[in-house]
Amino acid sequence: MSLVDYAAARQPLASGQGALRFPPGLWLAALVMVLALLAALFPALFTQANPLEGTVGAQRLAPQAGHWLGTDQLGRDLFARIIYGASASLSAAVTAVTIGLLAGTALGVLAGAIGGRTESLLMRMVDVLLAIPGLLLSLSVLILLGFGTLNAALAVGVASIASFARLARAEVVRIRHSEYVEAAYGSGGRFFTVLWRHILPNALTPVIAYAALQFGQAILALSTLSFLGYGTPPPVPEWGLLIAEGRNYLATAWWLTTFPGVVVVAVVLAANRLSQQLAGGRR
């Protein structure tokens, strides 16, 4: 999600919209995220099937009793592979968001707090990163690092640093010129003391909310990289990889791409819905 979308999400609710704090869509999004997290942490709660072992003669079975979502081209249970794929997809997304949050916030806070030539230099670097499409930047980093789940997470995290830095810098600059910060300086407060006690606590709140917004986008970006063959290598199940493996069987086994795709869309939409509520609640 872009900074424009994030800013729109933080706008005050129109009159009458704030009465319903937890609409049904929000509860549905929370349920989807809880199920996804449980699948990532405790996959055995959902299925006892082995996601890596196939059954002879059970290749590309349609959804039926015993195989709720059917089987793939090697006779492996698709439901089990989706459940176990949650671990790789969600853990990589958390890693990517953490990298972008820590590195981008550090750059933004440094630029906004110091100002002057340091701010100009850092923000020009950020502008260069923002000028490069996120997928292209991720692919460039991934080619340098090599393929794999962790490297894909690092690549997506690097691509998100610029947006975090820009937001953090804007918040620090805004708060730095507020009356209570000027009063803290006027009462004899030192630079690092004022920064730690007054600027950072208020500047980091919207940045953390934006990190929640980026979580769904990280899942989508990682699934895209895996679909292109640059992410998690087979036979480890991962949602983007499952979609890629089933694309050659669309005419005869539609479920191989449909169900993993639905899961990705559902989790991304749920993450965005929850993060928008978080951003709106922190205005």
C-alpha cells in the first residue's frame, strides 16, 4: 500500500461512521488472520497429512472426501500444502516488514532530527529508491543475494525501506516543530533527551501502523517472487510456489491454482483491513 493510501486511511471518519467500531467485515478479517497465524504456528491442528509425500495413483484428484482441496500432480494433499505453506509465507513477510521498519525508520528519524545537508543527502537517496518499482528492486537485490526464502524476505524488506524512511522523516519534522518540543528545548532539554522522550514516541506510532499496512503487501510481493521462481524452492510448500506449480494444469486441475490464490487474496485483504482499522484508530 502506498503512502497516499495510508494517509487516506488515517483521515478522520465521516460523521456517523464511527458509531460502528467493529463491523462484520472487521471480525471476518480478524478470523482469517487468526486462522492463518494458527496454521503457521500449529499446522498439525488442521491436518495430519504430510505435505511432502504423495500417494501413488492419487495424482490431480478433484476435491473430495479425504482430500478437501484435491491433490497435486504428485499426489500430495493440497490442503496440507496450503496449511504448511503458511509458515514460510507469513514468517518471510514478518522478516521483510521488520527489515523495512528498522532500517527505514532509522534513516527517516536521522534525517528528520538532524536536518540540513544530512537530511537532503539521505532523502535524495530515498527518492532514488522510490523511483525504482518495488518488484524490480526486489528482483535486483534477490539476484545479488541468491534465491531462497530468507533472501526473498531481505529483498522485499530492502524495497520497503524508502517508504518507511519517508514517513518517519515527515513525522519527525512535524513533531520537531510542535509547541511542546520547542518548550522542551526552551526549558533546557538536550537534543537526544528531547528526541527520545518527546519526538520518537509520537513519531513512531504512525510508522508502526504503516508497518501493519505493509504486512499484506509483503505477503503479496513474496508470493510474486515465488511464483516467478525466485523465492522458496520446491518441494517446500509456499503459497506463491503452489500457484506456480499448478499453472500448467489449469485446464484439467483448476484447484491447484484456485485455492492457493484464494488463500493469498483472503489473507492480504484481511491484513489490509485490520491495518486500516489500526491506522484509523491511531489518528
